[in-house]
Amino acid sequence: MSLSPSSSSSAQPVPTRVERSERLTLPWWLWLAGLASAGLLAVEVWMGAPGLRAWLPFVALLPATAAGLWWLGRIRVSVRDGELLVDDARLPVRYVADVIPLDSAGRREVLGVGADPLAFVVQRPWIGGAVQVVLDDPADPTPFWVVSTRRPVELAEAILAARDAR
């Protein structure tokens, strides 16, 4: 049995092209403050006790704090294969009407008193910039997405370029 050329070409994987990707990690000083606080708490629990109480607070609190800090910085924002991916949320770029890069003041205004409760927001307070992705999907009640990013202009350009390429 032989394969026809058309069936063999459809079985080949399509390469994934990443236009832009960023991980919203914590800055070094938050790691330092978190681990120092956990160490201080472990010392307070220890308070010179002998035996198991001497090392148990350190063994429990420091790894738990490190895991919590890693978890806070796990979110990845990327534009890939015609979609905006924010952690496990996916937005096809065909539904993007406009993208607005926001600085700290603009993000505060969008998420402040006049915020829309139906908006999809992934906001990290240690990151100053963000993008507002205005949607054009009549079937979706979400008016826009607000996503933190360290380089709002670059992310906005990548989303618009992916949309225009479709």
C-alpha cells in the first residue's frame, strides 16, 4: 500500500512559531524579602528549642515560601499560532479589535474606579506596564482583557501583527 503525496504532506507537523513570549516572574528583591521573612518566622518559632523544634521550622517554612514565590511568578504571556495565551487562557487574535499599551497610570485608570467587572484581568502588581486588548466578539460578554507585561508596546505590536497576518 502506498501513500498519496497529499496524505503524506498533511501528516507532517506544522512548526510552531512564537512571535512573543514573556514570563511574569518576581523581581529579585521580592524573593529576598519573602525568604528573609520566612527565615525570621522560622527563627521565632525555633527560639532556641532543642531537638526536632530546632530545624523543623526552617525545613518547613523556607521551601514552602520558595514554592509560593515561584507559583506567583509562573504566569506566561505569549502570542503564538494566531492566539494570545495568558497562562491557560487563550484568545484567538481574530477577535481582537484593538490593543492599547498601558503604563502604570493607564493601568491604574483601567483597573480603578471605572473598571468593567466583566473584563478578563491578569494583573501582577510588581509589573508596571500592561496591555488592554479590546475584543470584537458578539458571542462573548467580555469587553476587553488587561494583561500585565514588562514591554507593553512590544506585546501590543505582536498581537496586532498576528491579527493582521490572519
